[in-house]
Amino acid sequence: MQKFFLSAAVSALTLALPAAVEINVSSEPALPAANLVRNSSFEESKTAPWRFNGGNGSIDTENKYSGNAVLKLTGDPAKRPNAAQHIKADHVKAGDLLYMRFAAKNSNCDPDKRPASVAWQVSMTGRNNYLLTPTLPREDYDWAVFENVAKVPADVKNLTFYFCYYNQEGTQFFDDVYIQGGSTELKIDVKGENLQSIKVRHSVTGTILSQKIQNNAFSQTLKVPYFGSYTIEVTDKQGRMTAKLYPENVDANRSGANILQLTPGKRVAIASGQPESFTFELPENVKDKKIFLEFSARCNQTTPVAGYTAMLRPSVNGKVCRAAELVKPLKRSETASGGELLFARNNGYVVYYSNACYNISTESNYCPVSLPDRNPFNFKLDISKLVKPGQNTLKLENVLPARMKKTLYIDNLVLVTE
């Protein structure tokens, strides 16, 4: 468990022990869930149980991602290479969620041809369905992580998962494939003093519970997705937050020297009209330091980059962050189409519509060519003039109209001292 505090005794950001709050979490079946994909990182000496079809598929040890090997599909305009694996998933029942995540990279493709693709054919009671999957970029891109959640309409028997690279040029790479799904019973017990509220966040889908705490205690069992992790945040009547990540180290937030996690889980999903707030404490000598707010942000969808919009409005202690606080991305950039992009607008910061965060190719009209890394997803705000010694509050708002039904994904939300 974590209480969010910047120790005055040291120069780095630290986490102090919680006071008077006890959070106990368990699940049945127990988390973390097993990965249903075998040889998911292609590290085994043999390719099985992956099946290669159409030619030009192999295991590559030169273009590494997280380990020593990746899946490689070599393009050929006359061939349709793919790799497939048959997966047992009979614990996934009607109404449950299936989750996929994988890393991908492309080099020297033809952007006018069909991009690489993924598919899962799910065998269910009385039917076989191809469920929704993320669309990959048409242009070249470096390693990026793509994910998708699909609701199954009937009990699942098994599924076949495919990586495809049809009639293309260049080379497509994949690694670290995860497929998980089903439901688990999450049991949460909380007790303490002067408790105000509880919030439960799922590391993939976002907030699943938010309510007041009565009589300084909370006990409830929730049916939840059987993948990812859960952050339980408990706030007392003074606005101080204590949090616990379950299971530990699964989909955890960024950590390191001079870093304070504003929540231990990796993701905050923000719907229109439903702002999220975080409290943190700073020492008396905070005015002698530079305090930065860092995170990645995107407007979630199933397709890659498809434009941008002013969507994110952060505020610290009631003061809205504007152009003066923006360090990354640059305050303005030229796009590959020749237009000018202002990242700080009157109604908020610009966020890209995308299913992943990555360096955008100059082949895309939306590429911010003035950014050295062409990556508009990574944010860094200098909030040194907005914070104060003692308790501080960060508020994050999705300012798009609710009728648009767009969710803002904030990942790896931290404070950093430099």
C-alpha cells in the first residue's frame, strides 16, 4: 500500500507508509491470470505451437524487443504469409471479456497497400465469430504496444489467433503476445479511520467502482475481468489517499529515482464529464525544486492515428495548466500535411486519436514533424509554480462532449523532480 508524499528529508520523491488504513484484496480464481498464448515471446528453440502459412515466416534474433527473439513476417507482393496458434479458452463464458495485447514494428512497407493485421476466430456455442481487433498503421513504425478488449456473445470453446502480412513490401515484426479472458470474483475489505470514499480502477478498462465509505469500513465482492490488475484507492476525509495494487507488479505504473506515482496502476481512463482527482503532499522546500508532471495520453479507439482534438484539461490546486506549463510536446508543430498544430488551446491540450502511442511516420499527414521524436503522446508539464508545501490536488478532465463517447487514456501518471 502507498500513501502519496514527497519526503522533505531527501531530495528524491519517495513513498511513505500508510497510516490507519488497511486494504485487503484477493480473487477467485486468483490473479494474475495465465497467458493463454504458448511461446508468446518466441524465445523457445522451436516455433511450435505457432504454425506458419503462406511462406516468409520465421523467428528472428536480430530485431529484438523485450527478449532475444521476435516473430518476423517478410513481405512479398505475391505471397500471403501468416502465423497462427490454436488456443483453448473454455473458461470464457457469455458476456465475459477477451483481451489481447502484443508489440509490433514495421519497416519499409508500402503505405498504399493493406497493412499487417491480426485476427482471432472464436469458436463459441452455436457459432464461430471473428471478433474486433486493433488496426495496425499503414506506415512504418517502431516498436509499439497494441491492445484490444472484445465482449463474447456466447460461451467460448477455443479460438485461433492470427498474425497476417498479405501482399506487402518490407518486414513486419511481432512480440510479447498476451491473450487472457473470463471473469474472477474480486474480494475487497477496507477499514480505517475517517474514511471518505473508495475507487477501484482496472488497468485495462478503467474505473469499475467509485462510492462513499460508510462507518469507516468497506467489504464487497465484485465480478470483474480476469486479466490485468486492480488499483484500490481509499481517500480519507482530509483528502489523503492510500492505494494498493493487486496483484503487485502487474500493469504497474512507472517507477524509479525522483519519481512519485500518483496512482500505483498504469492507467487512468477518463470519460467525458467525469474528472479524476489525485492528492499528493510536498515538503517545505518544494519551492527550491523543479516539479514535473509526466504521462502519456491518447483518445482511445481501435484504429491507429486518425487526427487529434483538444481534449485534456489538467489543473493543479484549481489553476488550469496552459501553454506556459507545457514542456512536451512542443507548444506548436508543423504537420506532414503542411499545417500548424498548436498543442495548448483555450479549452485544453491536444490529444491524438489512436489505439497506441508511437513515433508517427512522416508518411502520415498527421505526423508532427517539428517534434524531434515525432511522438505527440508523451507529455511533460512544469508545475513548479502551481504546487505548494503540504497537500496538493491534481485534476484531470476530458472536455469532449459526452455525446461523442470518447475515453481519454492517461498512462504512467507520475511526478518527477529534476
